[in-house]
Amino acid sequence: MREDSTMPATIRVEDVSRIYRVGQQERQALKAVSLSVGAGQIVVLRGRSGSGKTTLLNCIGGLDRPTDGRIWVAENEITRLAEQRLVQLRRQQIGFVFQSHALLPTYSARENVDLMLRLIHMPREERQARVEQVLHLVGLGKWMEHRPHELSGGQQQRVAIARALAPRPAVILADEPTSELDTTTGQQILQLFRRIADETQTAVLIATHD
């Protein structure tokens, strides 16, 4: 899907650099990076381990702050937001999908997704409907009550995607979302991201070394 040039980008990064200082030494993880992702688009960052992909995602997600440059997410310039406002933006506008799934092992798929909605204080009845909606969207309608150890790796990643989608974010940031999956399952997860971007008009940014 092409970005409409008349609409603002959902993610906009301008000349972002990140330098880490350890003692007297400096390491440049990012140097003057610029990119934009529109609603309903998928952009993939590809590069070897250590090339700065995760650092860039962390800066866009407000988990880290760049040394230089500016970042906008859903028209909010996050590089200038106070921490409290940044936390609120992360919970409501940015969905994270991690390589390791990061699911709570004692919670069912339903409970893992529901927890995200509790954090934004969504009313109970609305939460229940939204949890079922996103779990059906990712193909887990029959596995809502299963805990992570009862699910395959691909199913666990689908729960993680449903959890990221639940608050209706403008952006999903996925860091190596297929690296622990076999080739076929990995392709299914990428196709799922494509369908989600099309159906929800979420901007999706994926980092991968593959």
C-alpha cells in the first residue's frame, strides 16, 4: 500500500543518531538515520546483528532517547515528551512485538492480552470484546484459554501480536519477530503482519537480520 503524500507519516524519523558512552569510549549505534512509515505500510529494517536495528526501534518506541535528531509517532514528537506522557503514548499508540514473545507463563492467551488493556483502564466489557476480537484476528479463537507452554512458538508469537494490537495502536514495532520460528511459521507471521496493516491501517516497522 502506498503512503498518501497528503497525509502525515505515522512514524517519522529525521537525522537520528545515538551514541553510547562507556567511560572514556564512545560507540555510535546510529548515524543520521531518516525514514517514514505511513498508515497501513510495512517497512522492514534489515541488517546484521549489532547494526543498530534494535536501537532505532527503541528510540522510536520511546524506550531510549537519541543523542541527536527528532522522532514523531502519531504526530507526537516523542523526543521532546516528558517521561509520564511518553509512558502514556507507549501504552496507547505503540505496540511492541519482541523476539522472545515476553508472555506471562501463568496467564492464558486471553489474560496476557487483557493485561495490556487493564493498563490503559479500558472498561471491563469493552476489554472482553476487544480481547476476543484481536485473538480471532490472529487466528487463535480456539486457543484463548491456553497458557504459553500449551502453544507452539508460532501461536505464542500470535498472542504477542494480539497483545500489541489490543489498544488499537497507530504503530507496531517488531524486533526479530520470526527469528525463533521455522521458515514456514515465520512466513505465516509476516503474512499476518501484512493482513493486520491492511485491515487496521496500522504502521508496522519490522527489524530482522534475515
